[in-house]
Amino acid sequence: MKPVIGITIGDPSGVGPEIAVKALKHEDIYKKCLPVVIGDYEAIREANEFSKTALTLREISSPQEAKGEFGTLDYINLGYLTPGSFEYKKVQRLTGEASFQYVVKGIDLAMKKELNAVVTGPINKEAINLAGHHYSGHTEIFADYTHTKDYAMLLSGGAIKVIHVTTHCSMRDACDKIKRERVLSVIKLAHEGLLLMDYKNPKIGVAGLNAHASENGLFGWEEEREISPAIEDAKALGINVEGPVPPDTVFVKCTAGQYDVVVAMYHDQGHIPLKLAGFKLDIATNRYSSMSGVNLTIGLPIIRTSVDHGTAFGKAGEGRANEESLVDAIDVAIVMAKNKFGL
């Protein structure tokens, strides 16, 4: 049995619909899963035209109707858009509402076990808030709609995997949130996530918060009072974990294979090395030649993966978006679904 993978198109004003149709030009995806796109016909049709992907579009009402035939894109149409109702490259309430509802639909189908995983295209946080949905991103939407309290964002790109203790908050708030219980929870989630990704005995490195992991208290106290005790708690549970490791060397050790994943204390501590590893910008053309990387929400009752980039309004509607990250996200979702459901 092939896993059934739902793919939400993200904000129609961005590159989400384009990378969705381009991803489904990869025949290998159809060999491994049944893809079902969740979005709006108008956005999918336009992306199919200006991207010249020449896919046959087939509307279905439920994932059970998907045939998984290469060359045909099976999609569920939520009907929020009409011809001329939205613009590319622009924050709009309508596309914010539409993109939010695509996500909610994907969650609902996965919770009903009609989908084995949900892969999300990029949304615009300003647009969904303009539509009245006050979330800071996909991660929080999935946690709320699945009633999940303990969850974390895990990013995967090349030789680097990183999971975050804190994400979308100010640096001042992030420091206040570095607590023993939360650090331990994220170490456990890292272990759980990598098992689903086919790692048999994940090696986890935990980054310090302060410079040089505080140098034995010279530059801060979080390592001694919160991070180190959490690491010892995790070791007592049989988890293969080390730290706190100075933040400026922990990712070097990860790329060398000493760790399979790094527990980062805040958003940019994890995102910067991940994007350095996976994103390549050609300065002559101002185009990304590579945009690899996958965003996963760990701890949910369902599987959710995503691209690790935004809506890229600057290139939306032009046919030059790179689908690499979405292809990667689909591949990871397939592996996790097979392990979770025994497919």
C-alpha cells in the first residue's frame, strides 16, 4: 500500500501553487505515494499554465478517489477563489483565508485517517492574521487543531537536522522560556522524530544558549540551571544525548556525523546553519539554484512536513520558483508515514 499524502498549496499569491504542480512533475513521487493536492482550482490551473507543466487536472471530493496516475494532478477544490479574485505578490485577506482553510482541511482529513500525512506549502503570516486567524505560523495551527501541547519544530536539510526549544518569539522571551521541562520535552521529541525518520539510535547534541555554553557560568546561568539538568534527565531515559555544546561548534560536529540532530535554543540559532547548508543563491541571476530543506512538526498525532521557505512574493506568478524543498518534504512524509502506519 502506498501512503496517501495531502499537499496544501499555501497562499495562492505566493509560489505555493507553482511548486505544487512542479513537484508533481516528478514521476518518482507517484511510485512511492498517492498525492492529493488541497487548494483552489483557479490557483492550481493558473500555476499549471504559467509553469508549463501540462498536467491533467482532476477534481476529487475525497482522498479515496485519488488514482495516483503520473501526469494527472488529483485535487480537492475548496472554492475560495474565482477568476481575477486574487493577485500575485500581494498580501490579501482572501488568500490568507483560503490558505488557512487549506491547512484546516488537511488536518481534518489526516485526523480522520483519510490522509497518512500532510505536506504544507508556504503561507503568509500577515495574510492569515488579516483574515482573522491569529497564529504565528503552521506549527501553531497544527498544534491547536490537533489539541497538542508538547510539540516542536524540526528542520532537516542535508547533513543538518535541528529541533527548536523556542521559535516564533522575541529573543528576550526566548531566554525566559529556556526551562528544564521544555528542554527535556524537546530532546524526547527529537528522539521520537528521528525514529520515525528511520534512525535506529539517534545521536542528539544539545546547544548551549550563551556564548561558549556560558563557560562554566561566566556568561550566563541557563546551562547550569536548566539545560544540563534536562540532558541528565534524558540520559536517565536511555536517550543518546550530549551537551550543552557551544553553539558555534555544535553544527560543525553535526555535519561531521557526531550528532544526527541538534537541539537549538531559539529560532535563528537553528535556522541560520540549516539555510546555509540547504540554500544556494546565484548572485548573477538573483535566483536560488538550491532550496533544499524540510520543516516538520514533531509531537502531533498526525504527520506534518513542509517546505522550509516562505511565499517568495518577489517571484510569484512568474514560473521560476524552485520546487526542491517541497519534493524533499514529500519524500520525508512518505518515510514517516510508512514507519508510523507500517505501510
